[in-house]
Amino acid sequence: MPKILVVDDEEDIRFIIKTALSKKGYHVVEAESGEECLEIVKSERPDLIFMDIMMPGIDGWETTRRIKTNPETKDIPISMVSAKGGSEDRRKSTEYAFAEAHLTKPIDFELMFRTAETLLSNLSN
């Protein structure tokens, strides 16, 4: 069962995403900050990360960039999940942070499930 890390500073958002992904059979781990995410990535090695952008401390873009520029964790696929959905925001997600995808809030769960399937299937190829 793939392990997905959900990173968001809002507990209710984490709960909603965790519940939806758990119903699809995923094992879900949560982090409420970029700093906590970086610790969990080291200890738990998730198969996929859904990352909020706007968080106190290290924001999602910087957290993602740190994961993607580390040779030990660079292959973990990451999708940003944010209310920030403009073209500049999307560009920053992929070109600065090196995320594979960018989803916008409110969350389209069918799109989130397809994104998870796609990013996880790329791991096995």
C-alpha cells in the first residue's frame, strides 16, 4: 500500500485529504509544517507528497525544493495543493520547487486521485 504524506498547516484540510485518500486504500501520514515534513521524509520515506504552499516557517515551495535537490529524496513525487493557482504560482511549483504537479483548492478529489495514480505509477516504470 503506497504511503502518502499530506502537508498542510490547517488540520481540517489534512483530515479531509487523509480521509479521502484512506478510503482509496492509501496509507496516509500527516505533517503540519515544512519543518515537520522534512523530518518525516527522512524517517518515513513516503511514496508521494501532497504539499500546501502557504504555511508558516518554511513554505511549501521551499520545502519541496529542499526535498527535490537532495539526492536521497529527489525521486519522491510531489504535488503542490494550494489556493494559489495562477500561472506564476504553477510555474514556481514546477520550475523553482521542481514539483511534478500543482492542484488548486478547493480540491477536486477525482483529479487528486488521478494525480496520485499517475505519480505513483511513474515510480514503478
